[in-house]
Amino acid sequence: MTGMSGTVRWGVLATGGIAAAFTEDLRSMPDTEVVAVASRTDASAQAFAERFGIPRAYGSWAALAADAEVDVVYVATPHSAHREAAALCLEAGKHVLCEKAFTLNAREADALVKLARDRGLFLMEAMWTYCNPVVRRMTELVRDGAIGEIRSVQADFGLAGPFGPEHRLRDRALGGGALLDLGVYPVSFAHLLLGEPDRVQADAVLSPEGVDLHTAMLLGWSEAGASALLNCSIVADTPQTAAVTGTKGRIEFPRGFFYPERFVLHRPGHEPEEFTAETPETPGAAGAAGAGLRGLQFEQAEVVRALRAGETESPLVPLDGSLAVMRTLDAVRDRIGVRYPADDLD
């Protein structure tokens, strides 16, 4: 792929809360512009366009995909529509940033990755955690041996709700449940540090609709001699913290580990060391939250960097890594007995 120059022109596909947050953060990015938005209805697209000053609004996804002035599309639909929406854009020659969880299952994810690679187009899962400068600093320290060999990872993400039966998080057809919406974060965090596990155990409390309300996971890596204890919930407000323990120390993230501003390194014989987003590579990043940004600008910057460099994949959020996470999520669902209608196509 030839590297892009000039303003990177974005299209936003869907008009929900995460689409609004993404569009708001994109305003802070230099040399970028949201030029079009699409929804399933003209009214929703028009309202979103008026809210954010977007010049074109479409009442169909196909119209956005056909817009010649759109370079890259951000797919912000529910999980159940990720494959359809992203494939539509890729087939129209658009680069794609697709929300997490990447798809409903690994089969759908594999189909998207193959399509993007066949077309020579950029595709990335919107795992903003991987692009966060604090998380990147943590992975550097771990890689450099700051805590020795990893032995355990702990992470959780739970919300108390309540989410009624009519909510999308309780809708099996939309990929509802705690796992794909929230559990993807602790699972991806463990994958970032240890790769794909070879052992997956899980237990869950299911809703009457057949989605997981609360899920506990125990992942294992035989060769590394490591394990991960992970939790997600849509019925309990968990600490939302993470910790990585090694043979020579541990790293602890406070609440909000998936978009952190700091972490603390603990090592025997040393005072605790706090690391923040202010690093030589990301000057001023520590002030992002104070500026009203949500942290989505880091993944946006990575997409723009990759497009300018002519890359079809991001080294920070590699497609093979997204596929591995989807395989683990599939394995968890298999253990807890959650199956979506789309799985029956496998």
C-alpha cells in the first residue's frame, strides 16, 4: 500500500455512544477530518452530523462505503454487525478501524483479516489499550526484565448496571453479555503480555436470555509457567484494576487499567516507582485526560501513522493478535455455554 499524504479523511459508521466519543477525540488530531457519517436511518445520521459538524450524512452503510472522499472508516456498530459493516467497507476499497470485540467469533474475524490482506487494505481492531503510552511503557519494562519472568496476570472489568432484558448487553442476537463488551479487555491485556494461552477454564452466571452476566476465567501458559485470573461482569462494579507479577517484582494498575494514566512498579529492595504517560516519546500525553480527551486519540494516531507509512497492519495491534484473542473468547464461551445465532453458521 502506498503511504498517504495530506489530511486523512474519516467516515464514522454508526452513531452510538462510542462513535460520539471517538468523533469528539478525533477533533484533537492534526491533519484529520471526519467527512461523513452513516447510520441505518437518515434521521440518526443527520442528527449526528449536525452535532459534530460533519458535512455528509448517509442513511445507509453502503452509501458511506461508496463515498470517494472517505479514506478510512471507523466501525462502531454492535458486535453482531462488525463483520458485515467492515467487510462492506473493505470491499469498497476503504481502510477500516473496527471496534472491539473484533467480531462475534474467530470465524468472522478470520474472514475479515483474509479480505483485508487480499485487498491490500489497512485493518485494525480498535483495542485502544494497546496504543496507550502508559501500557506501551509497561510492556517495555516487562520486555527488559524489570519484573523477571511473568508468573501471573490479574485483571477485571465489571459494571453494576442494572441492564434490563431490553438492553443490547442482554441481547443474544447482538452479541450481548459481559465477555465481548468488557471481558475482551482483561483477555487482551493477558494476551499482550503472554500471547495465546494453551489452557482455558471458565465459569459464568447466565441471564435468562442466554448471555453471561458475570464470567471468571483462568488461562494458562504451560511453556511460560504462567497463569491469568480474569473477571468481567455486567451485574457488579468490580475494581477494574490489573496486576502483573513476575519472579523479580510486580506492576500494578489502578482503576481503569484499560486506559491508564499511571502504574506502579514494585521490586524487593526498592521504593515503589510510579510511571505516568509523560514519556520522551509522548510529550504532553499525561494531560490528555485533563484536556477532556478519553484516550481514543492514541489509537487514532496509530491508524494515521500506519496509513502515512503505507502499512496494512499495525505493529501495536497486529491482526494475528486480534485473531488469537477471538479464539480465546470463543473457548471461554464454549466453556460457559454461551452461543450466538451467528455461531450456527459455522
